[in-house]
Amino acid sequence: MQAGAYQNACWVVGVAKAGVEEGVSQIGQSCIISPSGEIVAMASSMGDELIVAQCDLDKAKAYKETVFNFSAHRRIEHYSLITRHTG
């Protein structure tokens, strides 16, 4: 999830069950991950738990405009290799 947050320059909330359900132990550790891939909040118990974090949406925008500015690096002239074929 950390890599996904970083590669997509977005906040990620990963939710996981914790405790025992139908005799099976659940791993838990729900978390909130920033666009930099940093875990900013993580559940720490095996019981019901609420985690919160201050999520600055401008941080995602900053990553999308600098580190992962895909539109600035597009090479449309190479697209014909995948678009000219049909069927």
C-alpha cells in the first residue's frame, strides 16, 4: 500500500479486520498512508479501533505536479506502437 500511495501520489486508507473471526485470526493493522508513502497512522490493537490523521490534500497535488508529473513526460509519438493495431 505504501508503494501504491507513492506511485499514484495519493492518500491511501487501508482497512483490515483484527481479532478472531470464525476461529481465524485476522491480522488487523489498518493504516493511513501519505502520498510520500509514509504511514501516518496505524491501528495497534487486535480490538475495534479508530485511527485518524490530518490529511493535507495539497501534498498529493504537489507530488502529482513534480515527482509524478506524467503529462510533462508523455511521449505521444510512441503510442502508435500500441494504437495502430486492431483486432
